Amino acid sequence: MKKVLLVISLVFLLTGCSSKLTNNYTVDIKNSKKCNNEAKEYYKDGDTKVYLVCIDKITLKDGNKKVSLKKYLKDKDNSIEKVTDELIKKVVKESSLLDGTAIIYRDGGTIKYSNNGYTIIKCKTSDNNNDVYIGTEDLDINKGFANGFCGHTENDNQE
């Protein structure tokens, strides 16, 4: 009986801890109850960082499997760029730059996607800042730029 329980536990651990998801996964976002539009560093890979703004938790769900965004990003097969593009399609429902969900800034290519109550900012500056900000629709990018989003300073004028 102990061997059976051990095998079942091992199978559960191996399958339950995997961050592999099908393309049909959904995204569950828990917004912060109190928000001051402060960007909190959530994940870092090399020089690229992912920040959450007014969001406490992001969980990816695939059937009965749940995995945090952070764990999903840690998977060697998932780059921040790839995962961000997936989130833009699943959360913001962006289909093209011309559908009204995106604004491109004159800093080298930073893009703000905003729709369905959420905003995702993909930094792409001439200074090679490729950070990502994920927040609610209340995320004010101009205040963000003034407070260092994408490596900007208060004196930068982007739009």
C-alpha cells in the first residue's frame, strides 16, 4: 500500500508541477484591492523585467492544471517575449496594431496595448529597455514614464 501511495504521489508531483500548457489555457488575474499605480518587479530574466501594476497575481489555467505566470516564465521553452505576446492575445484580445488596442511611442518602439480592463506595455527603447508592464486599465503610462517605466525620466515626451 505504501508503494502505491508513493507512486501516485510521484506521478501527481511530476504532472502537477509541469508548466507545460496547451494553447487553450486561460488567464486568471487577481487585481489589487488598493492600488497606487506603483510598478512591482515580478520576474527578471537577464536585463529584462516583468512588472505588475495594480495586480496581485496572474494564474494560467489549462483544464485542471494551474500554474503561476512566474513559474510559466521560468520554463526554458518560454521567453518573456513569447509569453507577453500570448498574454496580449488572451487578455487584451489584440489582433492587430490597427484595431485600436495599441499605441506606439516614439522611444524606439514601446507599445501600449489596452482593452478589456487591462493594459500591457512592451518597452522597446533605443536604450535597449525591453521590460514589460502588466496592469489594469487605470495604468497611466504618462505617469509611469515620469516614474521610470521603460527607463524614462520625468522630462521625456513620448507620444
